[in-house]
Amino acid sequence: MIRNFEDLEVYQRAQNLYPLVVEFVRKFPKEGFHLKDQLCRAANGIQANITEGFRRSPAEFKMYLTRALGSFNEVISHLKDALNAKFGNPKIAEKLIQEYEIIGKQIFRLREK
């Protein structure tokens, strides 16, 4: 039974990935500062929007899930930018993309319920 946002698997998955994103961006060179900042903010935005929308009306929660999907899209874009710029470990970036793709699907399904 889901009693609070922490019971949602998608929230747990996003919460667990966030420290991995923070660790990944630590290896960015100085010129990657802006991408580092944006990537961390977007990754945090996923779980923040799920949290903020929980226990609101169904329409409001759906709106917050749509925002979480926007943050998800931003994370994927920034991870691909990091790959293209050769910032960070490419194997870790690819693994993060795979994990975030699961989160995106979970948010989408939750929003459709």
C-alpha cells in the first residue's frame, strides 16, 4: 500500500540514482561546470516534483509528474551532452542513461493511472 511518496518505486529509484549522478559529475573538468550544475539540478528535480505533487489532487499530481518527466528528459539530454563532450566516465554515463530510461517509463505509467 502506498502511504507516502517514499513508497513509490519510481521515487526510490530516482533517490538512489541521484548520489551516482553527483559522483559522476565530480570527474568533470572545470569547463564542464555548467553542465555539472544542470545535470544535478535536473536529477534532483525528478524526485522533488514527485514529492511536491504527492497528496495533491489527481490533476495536480499529474501536473507534477509531467514536470518530473521534463526533468527526466533534461537528465537524458545532459548525460548525452557529457558523453559528446567526453566529460566523465562514458560507461557510467551509459549506465545512468539506462537507469533513467526506466524511471522515465515509470513516471509515464504513473501519470497515466
